[in-house]
Amino acid sequence: MHISEGILPAQLSISGYGFTSLITWYSLRKINRLANPQASIPKASLLTAAFFVASSIHIPMPIGSVHLVLNGLLGAVLGYYAFPAILIGLFFQGIMFGHGGLTTLGINAIIMGIPAILAHQIFQLRHILGNKIKENLSMKIFGFIAGATAIGVSSLIFFSLIITNIPSGFNASYEQKAIYGLMISHIPLMGIEGIITAMIVSFMHRVMPEILLVK
């Protein structure tokens, strides 16, 4: 899910930084409008750490392996804190493990951060149902949808960028087949991330419901 350095053209990487700066500014603006913007910083720090280590958990697939991202979970639990949290996590992944890189930091933040914000919006839809279904069940349903949608949208953005920017020195036909195969391997990951997100938000709702009150 990380785009490495040297794949995308320089202008696209620069544009990624521009859009990331804009989204970070918007996210921080939304955070500062909260009654107590500092209240969720410990929670954001904990989930940033979870996001940081998630990439080391590889799930074997028939044609390779995929790794957890958890951006849907961050979006559901953190709201607009999710984008800066993902940006920080990606920065440390890049400088410590070489996942992605500094030149592609902006693009990678968009790939994983925008779907996290989308997941937050999806998870907030649970309030619309009101008393129509049990609250804990709505947590599971919308938690699953948020987690699965986030990784699905991230995958679409990632593979769209990769397949349209194959370096000239590569065999385009071979690379496209490999990319399509890797895309298919991410479909089960959507279900896995959806289940993980549903389980965690349901558990949080039972033991500490106030932790899910980020707007």
C-alpha cells in the first residue's frame, strides 16, 4: 500500500505534498473547533502506534502477501485526528523501515488518509438509525463497512496511481498483470479490516463508550 520512491513523476509527488498540506490544515481546523481539542491526543497517539506497526503484520495470499493498514479503524475512532495521525505514522515508517519514502510521503498520506476521513463519515451514519436497531449491532455493522470501505478506497487510489505511472524501463504488460493480481489479493483484506474494525469499536463501546464520541 506504500508507493516507493522513484516510481511516480516528480510533479505528482509535489502535488501530493500540496494536497496533503491542505487536508492536514483542514483536519487541524476541524480539531481546533472541538470543545477540548487536546482530549483525544492520547487516543490518537495510541492508534498512531497501532497504524505504525500494522504494516509489519503480513497476511499471505496465493500470489504474494498483503499487510494490515487499519486506516478505517483510525477514521472511525479518531475522526479528523486520523489524517495527521496517519501522516505521522507514515513519516516514521519511511525513515525507520523504508516503507514508502519522504518524496512520496504526501501521496501515501492521501492514499491512506482520505479513506480514513471517509470511514469516519460512514461510521457517523450509525446515529441515523437511532433506535431502529440495537446500538451495539449498529457499531458492528458500520464499523465493518467503515473498515472495509477505507481499505477498498485506498487500494483503488494506490493501484490507479501505480498502473498509470509504470516507469518506462519496466515491461508494462507484465507489470500490469502483476498489479491486477495484487489488486485481487486485496479483496479479502477488505473483509479482514472490516471485521477487525467492527470488533474493536464494539469492544470500545462496551467498556469505554466515551472514546467513540469524536465528531
